[in-house]
Amino acid sequence: MKPFLSRFVALGLLAGTVGRAHADYTFTTLEVPGSPSTSANGINNSGQVVGAYEEPLTTRFHAFLLSGGTYTSFDVPGSTGTAAYGVSDAGQIVGFYLDSSSRNRGFLRNGSDYTTLDVPGAVNTRVLGISSTGQITGFYQINAGLPRHGFLLSNGNYVAFDVPLSIDTVSFAINNISQIVGSYQGAAAKTHGFLRTGDSYTTLDFPGASLTEATGINNLGEIVGVYSTMTGTHGFLYREGMYTTLDVPGTFFTDPAGLNDSSQVVGTYVAVSPGPMEGFLATPTPTPCNLLLLAIGAACLLGQAWRRHDS
């Protein structure tokens, strides 16, 4: 995996069950025109998507916004590489960039204005999520390498946090009620997902997985992430106590990164190994039950209209 287009996987349990092998989704590939590698990292409720792509014939990466079918590339001024990871409903975009000394620094893009976001005292800061209330999350390092620490930026104040007894904590996303998801390593160096609600932490482990990371959460409490088993690396959707595998069909590797309140999911996949990374958008397809309910509702409306016509 490319170092900046992938999600830098850091290579009391929540009871859950496993659902079907694939959710009912329609998958669309997202590719920045001309780029050999594209990563889709965040989506808002308007369907705007942000991510990063690789510049052809170089190792440089740039951020993009996909809105209304149009890709717009952008970079933090003076950076040597920019990646976008989250977009709010107001269109504010967060991510991180490399400065001239190859230091990771967070950013907030509001229209055409950029604000650098650095946790005080950190050598590296990566901003990965933003809510529509303006709260921001990500992780930072005091020294290069482990451990990493999560943070919440709210009303201009940085609040650091770590999953209790963990040796490494990464925060990926936040919703409008300040719930945060991410991953952590315990004393056995196994990687688990987590859900942070207030000061309480819930561990998220896909059943039977050797690694689990929670990477996105919407305002309905639905969570997406990635897990690894002997069969490979797969995406998942967690909803109402059930884990469902969410893989782009026929691919080698699927890495969901974010979702909105319509349960649309964005992420990255690799079709064959070795091969380039591609972004994807997964849109829920109506189930037969939902189609039946729609048909019944339409019939009722027609019946009411006919009765009014006859009266």
C-alpha cells in the first residue's frame, strides 16, 4: 500500500453477531482522472467526497474534493503533499499535509482559507475527522514512532486521550454527538477498534478477526471499518449489534473509510495484488421488503386519490 493513500494500519469485548457476506450495495469506482492511485476517505450528507490521489510518475500526493461529479484538486500552500480525510455538511475539509521538513501537520480548509492544526508539543499531527458541529479529531505523536495518541479539538482546545491500558491509540472519525471511533493496541499488541462516548470506551472486534479498526461513524451510530483474518483484509459495517462484511465484489482488499447518514460508504480497494488502489462509493440498494413497502404506499396514495375523485 502507498504510505499516504492507505490508512497507515498500525500493524471487556462488545458482543456482536456476523451478518451476510455482503451488504446490499451498488458499488461505483472513484478515480481522479489520470492518476494511478486514488483513495476516497470521507463523505458528507450532500454526497461530497474527499480523499487523495497520486501524481503520475512521482510519489507526490494531492487532495481532492468530488462534488456534483467534478473532481477538484487542492494542496495546502507550501506543502509537499496533501491528503483530505473528512468533510462536514458545511463543506469544511480536514486532513494532513507534509511540510518542507516532511513533518505531518493537520489542516482545516474553509472555502479557500487554510488553517494549520498542530497539537501543542507534537512532532506529527494528522487530522482525520470533522463533525458538522465543528469538532475535529485525529492523532498525534510526541516522538516519531509509537505511541500515538488520539485528540479532540473543540472550541479551540485540544483534549488528548488514550484508550485505557493501550500502548497506541488512533482516532479516525467523529459524529455530531461527539462519538469517536478509532483503533488501539493492547498489551498483547493486537489491534482493536473502539467507540468513545464521553469518557467511556467500548471495544469493537469483528468476530474471529486478528485485527479490527473502526474508521467511520455517522449520526445514526452506524460504524464502518476494516478487519483481517486468514482469508485477507475486509471491510465491515456495524449496525445494531451486528457486523456485516462490506467488500467491493471480486477484490483482494477493501478498506471502508467513512459513511454518511444515508449509509453511503466510501473507501479504497485493491482489485488484485499487486495492483493500484482505487476509491469506491457504496450506495445502499432497496431491499425487496423496502420495495414492497414503497409499492403498498403508492397503492394507498392512488386509492385515496381515486376515492377523492369519486366523492
